[in-house]
Amino acid sequence: MTKSIKNRPKRNNAPQAPEFRAMHSHARISPQKARLICEQVHGLPVSVALDQLRHMTQKGAALYDKVLKSAIANADRAIEDALVRDASGNVLDPQPEVDVDDLYVHEAKADDGPRLKRWRPRARGSAYPYRRKYAHLTIRLRPLPGTGEE
């Protein structure tokens, strides 16, 4: 499956660009399966990413849908309270030109979480290891290039 980059906006890599994030720690999904969802929404505008996640059938899509909605709510709250921060966590000057509709998914990632290690009984008294994988899901939103910058 090839990635289509034609409809994706340019990345906003400005050092003082406003950034909003949300995380879901210890999500009960394998990081490998979650990364397949990350690739689909990475770089898309927020509205398009929400539509795409809503129509996916994978379990990870529902988890990322919640994380994306949380990041949007965090962005809305930060803009209202004038507590917009950059990537390093410094509070920026109030930026009324930043709008939730102009945000895009700057980064979507799934990191390895802890592993639940157990033993499963098998035939004739033997045992097989059982590893339950967890992931930490993260989404970072930034305004599209050219919006929200001074």
C-alpha cells in the first residue's frame, strides 16, 4: 500500500509554532497495529482525519479517534485560556488567529508500552509464555503553515 502525499499539507516545522497534544497511555493494542492507523492520519487536517478514523473498522481507529478528539478539546481550551504552548512547553503570547479548524495532525505515533508476561498451561504439564502488548498513543496538532504565526 503506497502513501498518497498529494493531498497532505506541508508540515509546520517553525520552532515557535503552537502545538497541542493528547496521549493515551497503556492502550490495550499492539504498537505494530496502532502504527498502521498512525500512517493513515499523519499529516491530514483534523476534519479529514476524524472522517477517516470514523470509517475505519480497526480497533485502533476507535482509540485514535478518542485521542484526536481529546487533542482538539485541549487545543480549544488552550486557545480560550490563552495558554498556547510551543513544542518545548513554553507559553506563547496570546494568539487569537489560531483556530481549531486550521489544525492538522503534525505527529501521530504509537510507542511500546509495558508487556504483561504470563504463562499459559499446555498439554502434558508444559507451559507456553503469553505476552500481552500495550502501546502509548500520542497525537500532536499544529496549525497549518501560514496560519497562527506572526
